[in-house]
Amino acid sequence: FRMAMNDRAIGYKDRKIINMSTPTIKGESYIEERRLLGDNRAWMVPCFHCGEFQRWKTGNGKDPGGLRYDRLPDGRHHAALAEETAWYECEHCRGRIEEKHRASMCQAGIWVPEGCGVYQGQITGTPARSGDHASFSSPHILSVLTDGITIGKIAKERVNALLAPNR
């Protein structure tokens, strides 16, 4: 199918061909190969407080940046408490980013090629991959602005996964 679509596109000026899927087997996935042959862009958002751009990440709770939430007094995780107290920490200024800030941050986000940075809202540097096409990594769930997806819900799901008996 993908070869037929490429053949059909040859006769069109300024054509765009979109290849999308989920990579399955590392080193054997067509879509992973195409992504790595491109410039491998990541979705970056500006901090509500300091304006520095960063990728959303779940974080590990120790290094700067990522989800933060309260734990029980004895240090244990608790899903409902995580949902109720969750916020996001900027990896640059360590500012507290609340749910009310997330939509405007996402709307101001930009796709940044691997190896580049962002200065005053503009992409700077030279892409690490000089591919002949734009390719995109998967955006973090925090980039999704549909109803029901909040920093709190994501924190709750993270805690539920941490507490799952199969872990």
C-alpha cells in the first residue's frame, strides 16, 4: 500500500506523503526507519513562568522537571491524592505549572528538530539529522487537550501503574 501511494504521488507538484504508525520491533520497523531518516522533531512547550522551552515528560520525581504530587505522610503513593495534588515542574526554573497553564503552553509549542534548541520562541542550531523530510516523535500525553485528560488524571494513572501487582 505505501509503495502504491508513493507511486501515485509522483505526478503531483508539492506533494506531501504522510507515513504514520507505531514502531513495533526496534531495528525492523519501517516507520522507525523513516523517522530516523528525517529530522526527528520533538514537541516542545514554553514554561508558563520562565518561557524556556522543554519537552513534556513524566519525570522520575528526583531530577528537575516532570509530574509532581503529594504522597501519604509515610511516603507511600496514593492515586486519589496524586490526582488531587498534581502539578508539573519546569525543568529550567522549577516553577509550578498548574492545569490552568497547560493549554496555553501546548498552543505555544513548536516541533523542534533533534539537535536544535529554542531561543526566544525561534528554533536555533543545526539539526543532528539532515534528513530530506520532517519526522516527528510521539508527543507526550500532557500535549493532549481533550476533555478528561488533565495533569491530575495522568498522575493518578501513573500511581496506579506503580502500584499494580504485576509491577
